[in-house]
Amino acid sequence: MFRTSAVKNRVLLVLVIVGAVAAWCLAFLTVAPNRLVSGTAIPLAQISDPLRDVLLLPAAILVLGVFLPQRGRTHVAVAIAATLLLFGLAWLAGAHAARLAETAVATSRTALGGGFWLLAIVAWLAAIDAIERLRRGPVAAILAQLSVLLPVIALLFAGELGQLSLLREYATRKDVFYVALARHVEIVVAALLPTLLVGIPLGIALFRRAKPKVPVFAVLNVIQTVPSIALFGLLMVPLALLAGALPGLRSLGISGIGMAPAVIALMLYSLLPVVRSTVAGLDQVPRPVVEAATGMGLTRAQVFRKVELPIALPVFLSGVRIAAVQAVGLAVVAALIGAGGMGALVFQGLASGALDLVLLGVIPVVALAVVVDAAFRLLSSYRGTPAG
Amino acid sequence: MIIFEHVGKAFADVVAIDDLSLTIAEGEFVVVIGRSGSGKSTTLKLLNRLVEHDSGRIVFAGDEIRRFKPEELRRRMGYAIQSIGLFPHWTVEQNIGTVPELLGWPRARIRDRVTELMELLDLAPETYRGRYPHQLSGGQQQRVGVARALAGDPAVLLMDEPFGSLDPVTRETLQQEIVRIHKASGKTILFVTHDIDEALRLATRIVLLDRGRVVQVGTAREILEQPATDFVSDFVGRGDIGIKLLGLDTVAAFVRRGESAAGDPIAISASLREALSMLVARRVDRLPVADDDGRLVGVIALADLAKPRP
């Protein structure tokens, strides 16, 4: 039975409750005498800053949003309030860290606490949810969801967050950071391009000839289930042997460790989503459409280029999107076999117990994955009118 | 002219078409009818070589069809199937312009042709030109399908159950339009359906198929009045034959000029079937008849309907 309830938006209700718990019970910041020891917690309640009280306003709007009728105006208000809250939280953390730095010793570090992270995630999710509810189409939604992060990025570039431990870690490792980031992107691109070059023709061939489809997918599925560390390890041995036997390979930079096994492993992982989405995309082109096209006198090549390919494209792109996002994440593990990339920072941080260094490695990877995902979603939601 | 000479086709071991011989003259509207699996769609596809025949000869425009390049042959024959055959990623304009585009017409000529066809099929060009198939109703999609088949000005139009998925009202409107287009253009049409009423309404000649063999070829009247076998009688519906025969004639054939009767008049262009229905519904034995301008010209009498045609 339909029951009118005071709660109009349950998703937002859950987020508000989680946010409230995080604000009251978890450390907003932690302060430590140096970068390796764990610090003492500073809850939000102990931060006496007028900005903190100003933030109660957007927080109150989110609470109201749970109970207000779910109209377009409510969603816009919630999205703006959540964006401001996210911005304010970052600013508050940065400002407080700067204030602490004025009095403390140079080695002391102010780190973002669990409370901050949880509140920030809550605010971001609230904004995303509100934007989804506006139903303005995929392109507008993706752009709006990315622009929620813009004020925080502006703070970052303005240097307002410079005294937070994460950014002090960044400042001391700037050179390594950019080398690692460039290497990370390099690994992903070097793996994806050959995957597409192999995967698309393979997918098309499997679509045309159904017989080898089952064994090929069986092999690709098995590869997909091999844990990534194991696959990297498995590739080290044959590649090392190959490089030993053929010195020419070694001069090309191919050896048991480094880029080569990492790129090959990522290729193998990416092959399944690419091949599967190529086949699935072509499979869902309605037979009558192909028959009508043939019956009207399009050649085999024209049917493929003008009819099958464009209709298959959205499904295909979603497969490439999955492969790309997956590769961005998996490339972290590649650092274990000496390929470099953001994983190098992560594993170095883990080894030395420096949490900030781990985060410095992880956050850009997450950001990269979000951007790649958004880029592909934008690409596949674009319905161009093909030249007739 | 299209000639099928002892044509045979089998898929694996199953015979789809068995010794089919048929000559279709220019300007005919031939409806191929049969139950599912009778080979009626295959007959159509043999002609545009979506299916290749195993034996016999098929002649189009004076040549065996194997002597044409398949694409060239197909571009000379319009092809319309159920609405799902529209290209979902192309606009109405692009869909209709497919064959002219393939034939390499200049852009302006394609645009004019699309406009002309949209008007012919009662689709407001400026409203629908830029729409995608999923933004149209089933009837509108089918209109686009017919327009697309006509676009290259083909000598022959092949239609495979084009109105199969439509509601009865929309279907009847489109049937009237295809008859009108046939009369105006004089194109040869080969039309496949499983619906006997559709066949009776459209065809200048009906070809009845059963299990790949031709059972009877003839006009609607011949099929109804002289069914060749029991199968034909069953197919056209034994109990309805009289009613269906009435559907082939108009009131004009039996009107008693100069006489008069009470009540609302029936149009002189209405079918005798409609006249009978109206007579029974009103429980009268005479109806006044009005001409196209609404002037009363005479009556139609119940007793006359059973008589042979004057």
C-alpha cells in the first residue's frame, strides 16, 4: 500500500545520518609530531572556527532536503548545498592545518581524519544523487557531477590546503609524483591500444563465426580470474627467459621485470571486456535491420560500416570504458614488478608505514579512474548524426 | 516483367520452394499468401537474391537475375519489411534517402525526393524529417518504411508483411494508401501476407502457396468463386466466402436508379459488404444511395445482393 511518509528522500536520509555520526564521533583531523607516527585526533567540535558554524547552513539544507517534496528546486538546492559543504570542509581543514603549523615544530603533520573523509564522501554522494534526480540527460549529469569537485580543486591550486600532511608529502615528492603519474598513464595507454587493435578484430571475427566463440571466451574468462599479482609473476619467468634467449628483445626494453610484463598482463585483462563488448554490440543489432539494409542494396561492407558498427558502438564503448577503468586500477599493482607508476608511491608508503604517501598514490588513481569513466560515458552518450 | 520458371529452393534437406512457375506483368499487384512456412517470404527473397535459388530460372528486366550484381539488382527493387527494419540510428530523412544516396544522387535531389515521398505518405516533412524511428508511432514507422522502399523510384516494389504489426485501423489506412500509390505510379508490386482479407483488398492477382507449391493463382473473385482445392476453401474461410465476395463489389453495381427510400444514405462507393451490414443493422430491406457529392441517386435492395452481377 502507498503510504505518505515524512521522509521523502531515503538516500539523502542515510547520507545525513552517516554524515552526522562522522561529524560527532570521528576525528576531523589528526596531529602527529612527525610523518610516521599516528597522531592524536581532533574532532570537529574542538575546531573553533567561525567557518565551522557557517557550514551548519548547507548541512541544514541537506537535512531539509530529506523531508521536502522532491521537486526540481529541492534537488538544485541540495546539489548546491552539498557542493558548498564539500568546499567548506576542505577549506576548514586547510585553514586549521595552517593555523596549527604556525605554532608547531616543522616536522609535525596535520592529516585529514576519518571524519573528514566520510563527510566529504557523504557530501559528494549527496550532490551526485541530487543531480541524478534532476534527470537532465547523461551529458548534463556527468558534467554537473564533475563540476561538484571544481571548488575543491580551486582550493588545491590556490594553495589553501598546503599545510595538510598530504600536500606536504606531495611538496617533498613533487618530482617523483609526476614521473610516477606519467608512467602510470603510459602503462595504461600502452596496454589499451594493442588491446583494441587485437580485441576489435577478434570480436568481429567471433561475431561472424560462432564456432570458436565458446573456447575463446573460456580462455579469456580464465585469464580474468587469475589474481593480478599472480599474473604479473607468471609473466616474469617466460619474459625473462625470452629476453635471455634473444638479446634483441632486451635492447627493446623487454625483460622479466618492468614495463613489458605489466603491459602484457594489463592487455590480457582488458581483452575480455573489449572482445565481449564487441561481440555483444554486434549481436544486438536487430537481424531485420541488417536484412532490410542488404535488401535495399547496401554491400556487405556498407552494411557493416553504416548499420552494424554505429548501432553496436554504445555497447562497445561501455566495454572499453570498463577495460580502461580496470586498467587504471590494476596498473597500481604493476609497481610490484618494477614497472613504476602510482603503485610505486603506494607500496613505498605501505612499506614505511607512511599513510600520507599511500594516499598520495591512491587519490590520483581514483581521480584518474573517475575522469576516464566520465570521458567514456560522455563519448557513448553522444549521439552524432552520421553523415548520410 | 518478372518470370519464375520451375524454380526450386531447399534449406538443408527441407524443400522451401518446389517447382514455382509464375509470370508477373508490369503494373500488376501480386499478393503471395500462405500460412507460415509456406515459402511466401522466400519467394520474395529469391527475387532480390537475399536467398539464391537452387534450380530453375528467375528473369527480371529480360535477364536471369544471376547476371546482375546483387546490389544493383536490389537497388532496382524497393524492399519494405515490418517496421523493425528501419535504421534506428538514422533520422526519417536519412532512412528514406538510403537508396538515392547509394545511387549517388545529388544532395538537393535526395532532399526533394524525401519531401515528395513524405508528403505522398502523409508525413508532415518539416515535423518528421529530423525524427528518429523510436520517436514515431507504429503506423508512422511503416509509412517511413514504404517511403524508403519507393525512394529510388524502383521498377518493382517487394513488400514482406509490411503492415503485420499494425492495429486494424492503421493497417486499413495504409492499405488504401498503397492501393492509391499503385494506381498512381503503375509500379509492379509483389506483396507477401498471411491475411486473406488484406490479399483480397489489395491484389490484382493472388498467389496461394502451401508447403512451397503454388496451389492456385487468380483474381480475388476467381479464388473465392472457383477455389481449386479444399485447402483453398479452408484458407479463404468457407463460411465467409459470400461475405467476402460482397466485399469485392461496390454499391454502384446494384443501385436502382430513380427509386427512393427512407433513412440515412449509403455512399455509392461503399462495398456491398458494408451495404449488407447496414441493411441488417437497421433491419430494413432498402437503403437510399448517395453519390460522391451527397446527392441521392437511388436505392440498394437486400434482394439484389444475392443476384449475379449485372
